[in-house]
Amino acid sequence: MFYHLLKYVLLGPLLRLLFRPRIEGLEHVPSSGAAIVAGNHLSFSDHFLMPAVLKRRITFLAKAEYFTGPGLKGRLTAFFFHSAGQIPVDRSGKEAGQAAIREGLGVLDKGELLGIYPEGTRSHDGRLYKGKVGVAVMALKAGVPVIPCAMIGTFEAQPPGRKIPRIHPVVIRFGEPLDFSRYAGMENQKAVLRAVTDEIMYAILTLSEQEYVDQYAAVAKAEDATCEAETGRRFPRTPLS
């Protein structure tokens, strides 16, 4: 109930008024049945803008830190994500990854839309990074299509570290569903999972026109933080085209 209150009364109309997002390819999102919407992740605003434009409810796997923050801000954030039906995911360790997959499969088993960011974390510089294979595991085990999605302009609107987004044109672009039924029963083969994940990331790349980096975002972020600490120079952020 709170989800629909946010979407149609409190937050959704405000986001549409402020950002006036241009939506492309919305017809590619099925009107019913289970599916995964896999997108790039550039900004905290992504969590709100994509659900605001979809006609169906979508459940995201959200990082556990959103549910455990300290103080009043932390409690309000946790209340928002819980009330909106989002699922906390502990991103530390292999077992945590398995738990996230189980939660995601539970959403798909109910015939719902599952939202996931295959990069695993927000891009710190506006580039697109290597995807993690969890999205492939869920797509193959559940036997559902994957709809690639590109958020364009949200990095400029609210880059990492900026608490209040600035008004900036935003495009939300959905691609044609990706069918991986040819890999049915092969979800335990690492080479297959890598191939499926790379195909998903290539579809996102085609939609977003970002620069691609064949490295996990968390690793690149840590390396850039180390470089900044040692040299005092911040890694340059690449603007989106």
C-alpha cells in the first residue's frame, strides 16, 4: 500500500514534474509475468526514477546498508525501503550472494518484476563496469527474460556524494527482452554464466552509450580511492554522452 502511495501520490508525480524523464522502449517491459529488469547504476536517484515510470510494481535488491544506517536519517531510510517492499542484501561474501539469489528467485516465483544492478554498486565515475553473474543465475534458474535498462543523466543529476539532486534532463531507456532459454539447465556452468552476464552488460552498454571498463566497479573504486590518497588527485569522472 505504501509503495502505491509513494508511486502515485507522494513521490512519483514530484519526480516526473522535476526531472520530466523521457521514457523510451517502455513497451518492452511485459505487462504481466516474471521478468528481470537489469540496469546500469549511476545515482541514488535511480532507485526512485525507474519505479516511477514503470506501469508495474518492481522490487529491487537493495544493499543492506540502506536498512541499518544510524540516527534519524538511517531509521527514515530503512522505513522507506522496507515500506516500498525492497529487499536488503548483504554484499559481503559468497554466502551473502547466495542469499541474494534466493531472495530474487522468490520475487520471480511470484510472477513479479525484479530490479537488479549487475555492476553491484553505483558507478563512481559515470562509466559502465563488468557485471556480476548473479543476474545470470537468476535468469536461468527462473527461466525468465531480462529487460536491459539504461539510466542516462542521473549521474549528472546526483553523482556520488551529492545529497540533493540537481535538475538535469534524464532519459530512461528500455531494450528488447533478452531470452536465455537456450541455456536452460546450464546455470552451474561458469562459462555460461559469464557469457549471459556479458550479453546483458553489452545490451545495457548499447542503450546507455557509456564507456565500458572490463573490471568490477568495487575494485576500480577502491583502486581510485587508493590513488587519490597517495597522490591527492581525484580520478576524473567521464561525462555520459
